[in-house]
Amino acid sequence: MIFRIDGADWKGALMDFRETLMLLPGAFLLAWRDVFLRYRGSLLGPFWYTVSTFLQIQFLGYLYPVIFSVRDAVYMRWLSMGLICWQFLSPALMGSEGVFTSARGIYTERRMPYSFFCVKYMILQVLVFLHQLPVVLYCIWRFDIVLRPCHLLSFFLGLVLVTMILFFLSFILGLLCLRFYDIPQLLSLLLYIAFMLTPVFWMPQMAASREALIRYNPFCYLLDVMRSPLMGADTEPASWAVALAALFLSALVAFILFARCRKRIAFY
């Protein structure tokens, strides 16, 4: 079975991560190049992502306060920052299915640490996410959000924490997608369901009778460590605890799976 620990190449997995750390500048340069190649020939380039988010916020902000009968300013802070943060979480997870399959032509022809491709992928996701900064600044101004230095620090720590979790999850999903070709379709379905069940465009008090939707939904906590500081609010201790637990668990599973499968990745 793929999750059996016996026969795992622990030393090789550790050396792989060590080699990747030495290649971090190269990963950043390649990720920066991928940003330009992805939007080559486009008028706005990656800023289409910014424009798309801005228009979604404007459209949903016009319609949803009426549907949910909530105050515009309060709801719009919640919606705008939630949507911005979700558009970092969801695409990063959805695109992770191609982390290794898209790089097969590289690691089958030359020796490269496999973890390098996951690091480059997450750097790319962070660079694309930074294009949302104009929308964030607009929302702070438009909805009278007051941010203190502690909120900025909290957001930075939350972003780092979520990025590390996504890195290990991309490792897991990338390896599983090499072996099982049905994973991308299943992942797409699960992310759609998660989006509907996570309070991105609805607020927790709107589902007071369905408390389990929030209590047992890990996306709620990951979203909270990023969204709350951007709204000028303190992050709930439970969100930090769940996020740290998710980091530990994802790192453990990724390392075990990688050590077990590392020698066979090129043959999948």
C-alpha cells in the first residue's frame, strides 16, 4: 500500500528538502518567470486577476446585502476580505494536482529535488496573490477599516502559516495525482462544496442553527487567520490552534508519503 512506512527513504527525503533550500533563489526566479509566461500577450497580465476580484466584490456587494438583509459596511468587510483570501486558498489547492505531472519532463531528464517544484509552485501562488493588494487597499478605504500594526503582523503570520500548509498539501495532492488520475475531478468537486459550506459570502450568524458547518470546517479557521486581521479584528485563538495543528498534520503526512514514494515518482 502507498501509505506503508516500511521501506521509506527517510534520508533521501531529508536530503531532497535540504537541496531545495539551497535552490530557493532559483525557485523564486523561475516562479517570477512563470508569472510573465502565464500572461504573455495579455493586456493587463496578472492584473486581470485583480480586476476580476474587484468586479466580483462590487457585484456581490450590490446584491447580497439585500438578499441577506444585513448592513452594507459590516457585510462588505466580511465578503470582500473573505473572497480575497479564498482566492488564495482555492486556486493554490486546485492547481497542486499538476505540481509533479507538469514537471515530469524535467525530473525524468535531469536530477532535481522533487520538493523544488512544490516550493516554486507556492512562490508563484504568493506572487499572484500579491496582485490583490490594490483591491485590499481599496476595501480598507471604502469600508472604513482601521488597521493597527498588530493586525498587519497578524496577517503576515497568518499568510506565512497558510502558505506552509498549502505547500505540504500541494506535496500530498501532487503525489496522489501522479498515482490516481481521478483525484483532480474529486478535488474540484470537494473545493466547490467547501466554498459553499465556508462562510465566504455568508456570515456565521446567518447559519446559527448549523453551527457544525463552522466548528468542523477547517477552511473556516484557515480563512480566519488571514481575514480577521484585514478586517481590523483579532484572530480567534481557536483559529491559530487549528491552523498550527493542520500544519503539523499536513507536514507529517507529506513527509511520510514523500519518503515512501520518492524513489518511484519518476516512474508513475
